[in-house]
Amino acid sequence: MGRLLLDENLRSSEEGDEVRTLAEVRTSAVLLRVDATRKRSVMLFLYKSKLIQKDQPFVRLVDADLTGANLADAELTDADLTGAKLQDASLTGSDLLSADLTGADLGNAFLTRARLVNVKLDEADLSDAFLLGADLERASLVEADLSDALLLETNLRGATLTDEQLDAANLQQDVTLPDGSKRD
């Protein structure tokens, strides 16, 4: 990846350029072969190298296998995780402020105390996810699957979602609903 950054000018490439395709293919191949801890290292490298910023992603993670990744307490503000496979991943305490997780698979993921303010989770699979103490203020959850997601002390103030989605979730005590009211 370093060679692609330095020698092949990945950051000055355009969408569809061969160097971007190569970077995505290599990233996907590596993620398939490594364990949860190394998946974290790959993700933090991509993020710190500014390769997965939503305003200008050089490496797209659509269908990237981040299953079981340990991303606890990771800083991923403004990251583009569109379509990533994050089932069973630990995002506990992570900062995903304004990230794009459209269509991501977060089934059975741990999002305890995660900062998901202004995050885009449209069409994401959050079934059976653990959202204990998660902050989803102003999050967009249009057509997201919240079936059996555990929401306890979760902030949904200003979030975009339907009553049907809330009915499918496992709403526990002290949840702040989109209108600012509390469910105790």
C-alpha cells in the first residue's frame, strides 16, 4: 500500500483509475486473511492515511470483510464504511461522528457507548446489535434493520427512523426517542 501511495500517486488518482482498483483489491485480500486485531491495524492505517474519508475515499470498503474486527475505541470520524461487512465487530467506545455506514452489515455488532452522532446508517443491518449507551443523535436510519437490536440508555434525539423500526428493536430503559422524549 505504501508503494501505491508514494510511487503510484494513489491520492492524486481519480475514481476508476487502476491504482484505486488495485488498492481496493489488496485491502480486501488482506482483510480476508487477518484476524480481528490485524483488521484493526489495517483500518487504522487506512483512516490515518486519509484513504477512507467520506468526502474523498481513495479505497472503498464495499463488501470488505471486517467481520469480528476489534475496532473498540477507534477514531473513525467522517470515515466511509459504506457497504462494509462488520458483523460481530466490536465498535465499543468508537468515535464514528458523521461517518457513512450506508448499507453496512452491523448484525450482532457491539456499539456500546459508540459515538454515532450525525452518522448515516441508511439501509444498514443492525439486527441483534448491542447499542447500549450509544449516541445516535441526528443519525439517519432510513430503512435500517433494527430487529432485535438492544437499545439501552441510547440517544436517538433527532434521528431519522420509523415507529416500525423502533417496534422491531429491543427498547430498554432510558432511551431518548427522536422527538426528545424518554422511554423509561
